[in-house]
Amino acid sequence: MTIDVRLMQPHEMRASDDVKSVALLMPPNDDEVWERARGGWEQGYMGASAWDGERCVGHVGAFDLRMALPGGERVTTAGISRVGVIPTHLRRGLLTRMMHEVLHEQRRSGTMLAALLASEVVIYPRFGFGLATEEHRLRIDVPRVGRINGATHGSFRLLARGEVLSTVDEIYHRVVHRPGTITRTPWLLGRYLHEAITGPTAEYVVVHTSPDDVDDGFAQYSVKWHETDGVERLGECEVKEIIGADTSVELALWQYLCRVSLLREITVDRGPKDHVLRHAVADPRAVRVLGQWDELLLRPLHVGECLAARAYNPVDGEVTLGITDPLFPDNDGVWVVSAAGAHPTSAAPEVTASVNALGSTLLGGMRWVDQAAIGTAKGQPTSLHRLDALFHHHPAPYCGSFF
């Protein structure tokens, strides 16, 4: 029987959700869990599903998001998510058909970028995605931290559960500008903050307020006791997120956490790879990097618009950059990139690259010279280094939002 791949209709949401669960090694949702999850399928979401007769056997979806580029502009972004095919229907080309359906539909609607957080990274380069951001996992030995240099002054308050959602939402969307960060829909924000609002665990949100009485940052964290030998009990903290208007606010929030009574160890499961905390503490060995991991993969859907939307560094000179896109050939072209911006040209390209390479470098976290080293870009070293100088962004891009 021919397997049908089509855009998901509202009455097909639950069947698509069950398939996603099976494909990602989770049980299908019961009625109660589905009612809690339904909002994430109804609010700013679309997808394509595969059907073998009356049975749904695969799904690829996309959230309607906006992502910050270097310079601060937020562009329309398809947050690709809930990707999977049930085990009985693997290796039949269904994922490719569904992904193409979603990407074509998003491009037809004018969406500029597609982004995803991959369970298996090797799947996605063939669809034009490139690795754009990375993250670190940290462990902090609290007694060795001492004073944290660079922390700004201000005050702190722990939020009551009833004020967590609205307060965090307001601060996040006002102060977050790092490339790669996304707008958080009400459903996504509620999922991130669920434990701090209603959960049974000891999870909290603390807000930093500046000396001129402006809330300019927050930290979400959980605490628990850990018995080391059946007798001694140590306080542990897991930091879910620290957001500040600038580095000095983030360091102030770290100072707060390191001064919480009874805490001996802090872990950060996911955080930006360029965190300045290691350089701010008295003993740098108090902050250990436990591992580095891939985070965000990007796929430009409208190449010219993406290049024009971001800002570039004040670097002398320009580079002609040629991009090829096998899936969307009308993306192929050459652009002049300089400190003034990017615009199309009929000149010959000094650097040629795949759309994957542009996905990796667009946010300023990956280098063009590395793209040349792995074969996704070609050009003279002088041109590649100039592109790196134009594209680079500090702080490093980071999404920080699971979708």
C-alpha cells in the first residue's frame, strides 16, 4: 500500500503525537497527559505526517518562532521538532518526504530560517542544516569559588509560584538579545517553568533587581540533599537557566547561588560554551567543564534575506560569497558581504559554500576557515579570514530553549 505524506490536520494531532512518542522511545500519552500537551500542538505549530492506510506512522513538525540574529533583529523561524518514524516503517524515505513537505511549506509562507535541536545530528546535513551553536556542561565546587569578580550590585527576591510565569516572561523578552535565542510561546514557557510553578521538587526562580529598581535578570534552579556515605549530607543545586541583561548581572546571580546556605556543589546541564564564570572566580578550578555538546542546527530558507537581516563587524574590505542550495535552487546566488551589510551581485564569488555552511556561520559562532577545512566552503585563506572577521559574534550564539 502507498504511504501518504501530507500536512497534518487538526483532528490528526493526537495520532501524530502518539507516533512521535513511540519514535522517541516514550509511551503514548494517556488522556490526562494529552490534555496538558494539546496546547503545544494547537498554538503556533504545523507539521506533516505519514499515513499507512488509517494508521499514522511518522511525523515532522515545526513551531512558529522568531530568532535573534547578530545586530538584534528577530527573524521568522521554523522550530523543527517532534521528528520520528515508528520502527516498522524505517528506511522507506518517509523522514525525507515529511521534512521536505515541512520545509517547502515554511518557505512558501515566507519563513526565513529553520532550526532544530537534534537527537541524532548525522540525519540533518542532507536537508541543508549546519551546526550553529554548542553548549557546555559545568560542575562548580562552591567552597572554592570565593568572591566572583565583575558581579554588579543590586538586590534579589525569590518569586512566589503565582508570579513566576509573568515575571520571567517579561524579563526574558526584554533583556535577551544573544544570537540564537528565540521568542518563547506561552506553551513553551509554561513547560520550561512547570516545576517552579506547580512541581513537587524544590525548584525556585530568583530575580536580580538593579540599584535603580529595574528587574534585569533571573535564575531558575533546583536544590536537594545528597548523602555521600549514608551519614554526611551535602546540598546540591542544578541551575536550569541564568539570564541577565549583561554579563555583570549574570555574575551577580552566580554570586547569589554560590552564597546559598548549605550548598556544596552546583551543576549546569546546559549552558553557553563561552561562559565567563571560569575567569571570574578566585579559583578557576572551582568551575569544571564536564563536556561540550552540539546544540542548535540552522537551515536558511531564504538565503538573501538571512544575509541581509544580520549585522556585520566593522571590518575593512568586502567578500563576494556564493551559496548553493540543492533543495531550493532559487536560493543559489552571489552576495557582497561587508561591514555595511550584504547585497546580491553578478560578480564572481571569492568564497563558495553550501547552504549548510551558511547555516553554521550565520549566527557568528562557527568559523568559515573550518567550513573550508571540512569541504563545505572553498576560497583563498585571505577571503575566508575576512569573512570570519565580518561574521564573528561575541558572546557566542546560544539558543538555550528546548523545543
